[in-house]
Amino acid sequence: MLGQALSAMPPVRQLDEVPRAHAGVSVKLALLKGFVLTCNEVCVPLSVGLQHLLAYLALHRRALRRTHVAATLWDDVTDQRAAGNLRSALWRLRSLELDIVGSQNQHLSLSENVAVDIYEAEKVARLVLDPTTDTDGLKLEDLPIAGELLPGWDEDWVLLERERLRQIGLHMLDALCERWTLSGRCEEAVMAGLAAVTSEPLRESSQRALIGAFLAEGNPSEALRRYGIYRDVLWRELRLEPSARISAMVEGLSRR
């Protein structure tokens, strides 16, 4: 759920073709829609172990003890072997001559010079969820909210963060739908609402926001149709009826 879609995969080059660290080098780490590390828009190929190390540090956003990182990422071997694997991984990263991982007092952290897509997504989410922020200049297609975190990865530390980011994305879409409806941007509000219910069809807050957008733009038939779809899915999946709150939004329409 929650980062800006890549319009095209960056070109992949051999390690000796990757630009080395110097002023003006731009290192970016994308975790939404899949792991991609780029340097000046050139994709840097990494082994699975190095990908896990960078992703783990990025998701925790703070300095972590080396022993903790090693034990978590290599939990199927002895502590001594895990520590050796971590040293090897760090050596391979240093050989890239890029400022990616910082090390101090037996702690590791992702370098502040690395731009991470989920950080940008959360920054935008905080702005959207702040009722004092002006959202008139925002466009849905420009927001970094699309894409699942590291799809295909099943580690516990990924699953927890994936769900957290999914919830942040849904709350942001709900907020955009409601705020754009109030400001008269009904078409864009509908698009935000549809994005939310597509991601989570059983989420009532998203369904309410979308129905409200349809009503505001003068399309009661679409509002009633959306309510019917939600009611059917809710009953089929959970054997539940819609709440009185959402039913009241279309009650008058169904009696006409």
C-alpha cells in the first residue's frame, strides 16, 4: 500500500559502472513495489543478503546494535557465524564506495544521505492528515502512496511494517476523499475513494467517504450502487450487515 510508482525500472549496470561516492551523487532506496537501490538513477545490483540488511536498517530508522542486526537477519546460524556474515555484508557494501551504512560504537544505521521512498510517503501522509494543511495543490497521481512494501518478502519485521504502512495509506486516502469533497474537488475525491476501497473493500470508513463524494457531485445512483456493492461483499465475506451510519447515507435514496 503506501510510495511513488516507478515509471520505468532504472538501468542495471555492473558494479564497476556504478558512480562512486562524491559530491552530487544521489543514492535512493525504494522499498515499495520491490527493492531497488539506485545511484544517480543507475540500478545497483545487490545480493539478497545485502538487500535484507539495507531494508532492515531503513525500516527501523535508528541506530541498531550490530549483534541485534546479525541475530535477526541470520537467525538460522550460530551467533558467531551470524556476526561473520554481517562483517562480510558490510565489507561488500563498503566496496561499492557509496555512503550507505554508518557504523559507530558497535551500532549500525542507514546513512542520512540515502533517500528512502517510504520516508517521503510518510511525510506526505502527515501533511494530508493534518487538518491545517492546504491540500488544494495536491494531485492523487503525484502522491507517493502506491505499492506494497517489499512484495514477496515474508520476514516478520517486514510483515509488521507492511501492515503499518498499508493503514497509513488507507487513512491518507480517506482523508483526501473527505477533504476534496468538502472543497468541491469531487472528481478527485471519487478517485481517492475508489483507490481506498480497491485496496480494502471491507473498510467502512473508505466506503462512507466514497459514497459522500458521489452524493456531493450529484450522482445518487452511483452512491446507491456503491452501497449495494459494499453490502453484498460484507455479507459474503463476513456475514455482516452495513452499520446504521453508512446505511443512513443512502436511506432516503432507496425509498424514492
